[in-house]
Amino acid sequence: MCSIQENQTFITHFLLLGFGDLQDLQLFLFLIFLMIYIVTMIGNILIIALVASDHHLHTPMYFFVGNLSCLETCYSSTILPRMLVSLFTGDGLISVRGCIVQFWFFGFLAATECYLLAVMSYDRYLAVCKPLHYTSLMDTRRCIQLVLVSWLSGSFMVTTITLKMSQLNFCAPDEMDHFFCDFVPLLQHICCGSHLLLLSSFVTTSVATLPPFLLTLASYISIITTILRIPSTIGKKKAFSTCSTHLTVVTVFYGTLIIVYMHPNTVTLSKMTKIFSLIYTVFTPLFNPLIYSLRNREVSKSLKRAIRKYVII
């Protein structure tokens, strides 16, 4: 049990400060993030459409890529529209309930991405290390099961934390120095019970996200070991090319998450939190379609076929 001091004031709204310290650049930032959002949506939706319509891409790898693009589309729409409104109008006001809802969607999609990236790394592991058994091990039923487990696991993890958070009170000040409702800023405004919530979230997230991270790490260690055993240089280059795009996404995503959520509580690093948060909330969804489109030969061929079929008369 904990006591609430008499001078503490319960709040019903938060004021997201966002990038308020850059007042002269608000319009410029709005245009930049609007362009990023448009490109992100077009790119990811294009990949979803190509994977769904082109039978050449009806393989486990591209099935997972399509799911990742679907996730990134939702991910961007959870963060960017609210941030764009704030930059354009200067109004960063959001209700406590709305803030918790945004955190739920953000946490759900971020956790699901951890699982999807692990599934994709496992898929590449089977393709590189177990090529003779790949077709039988990664059939349609197994692919659907892995994707469903990823989405359901991400939902379960964040729902547990959000339900506990929604039962707590939030106290003044109402200013939140962030551009979206993240866990740590919300935690700092809880009147009472934040330590218990922190402990609960630490246990839940460790159990939910550590296994996919370790699976991803183990998969790439095995992949690299196998590739190094390939005698021909051409064979090594071909094997590396199949995994380099996924490894890039994994490195950026996990690297920034670790920096944001595991750095020591110092003033200098705290000021950098928003910058690193931009990487995994805004730029990672943008990188996904660009990387898979520009560096993947099959997707490029599929796009050319679609252009010849639907655009060129």
C-alpha cells in the first residue's frame, strides 16, 4: 500500500511536448514527417499488394515479409498521425485514456515485431542451414501458426501491462516530454504503484521478448557459421545477400530499443531518448519497404511485372 499526498493533483489529460523546443522548425518537421508517413504507407502497402497478388512471391519468406509490412503500416499509423496534428496545430493535448490506448497499440505492435523478426530469422536459418528439409519444415500450416503466435503473444504481453496501468491514477504535472505515449514517460506520472508496475512490466517483457531475441541471435550465429563453411566465394555472397536485409532491420530495431530502455538515467542520454525513439517508431517502418524493395531482386521483378500488367497499356 502507498499513500497519496494531499497536494498531489490527479490529471485527466497529458500535454505532449514533442519537439516544442524547436518552435522555428515546426512546419519543416511537419513536412518531413508527413513525407515519411506517406512513403512508409505507400511502400508497405505496395509490398502487401505484391505479396498477395504475385504467385512468384507465395513463399514462406515473403509471407512473413507481407505480415511485417502490415505491422509496419499499423505501427506508423499509431504514432505519426497524432504527432503530425501536434506539429501542425501546436496542440499536444491527449486524454489519459487516449494516451494509454496509444501505448497499448504501440506496445502490441513493437512486441509482435520482436516475434516476427525472430520467425523470419528462423526461416532464414532453415533456408541456409537446412535447405533439404526447408520445404517440409516450413509448410503453409507452419507459417500461419508462427504468424498467429507472433500476433497473439505481442497482444498478451502489452495487455497485461496496460490493464495494470489503467487501474492507477496519474498526477500533475501534465506535461510529457515526448512525442508519443511511451511506457517510461507514463510511469513518471503515476501517483502511486509505479514500482510495482515497473517490476511487473520487467518480468512480463523479459519473458515475452527475451526468447525471440535469443532465437534471432542464435539463428544468425548458425547462419554465419554455415556461410563461413561454404568453399566458393560466389556461394558465400549469395547466402549473405539472402539475410543481409533482414539483419539490417533486426540490428536497427533491437539496437535502438536497447539504447532507449536500458540506458542509465542521466540527463544527457535522456535528451537523446526522443531521437533514438524516432528511429524505431518512424524510420524502421520506412526502412522496411525501402530495404526489401531496393535490395531484393524478386520484389523488384514482381514490381516490374505489376507495372507492365496494370500501368503500361
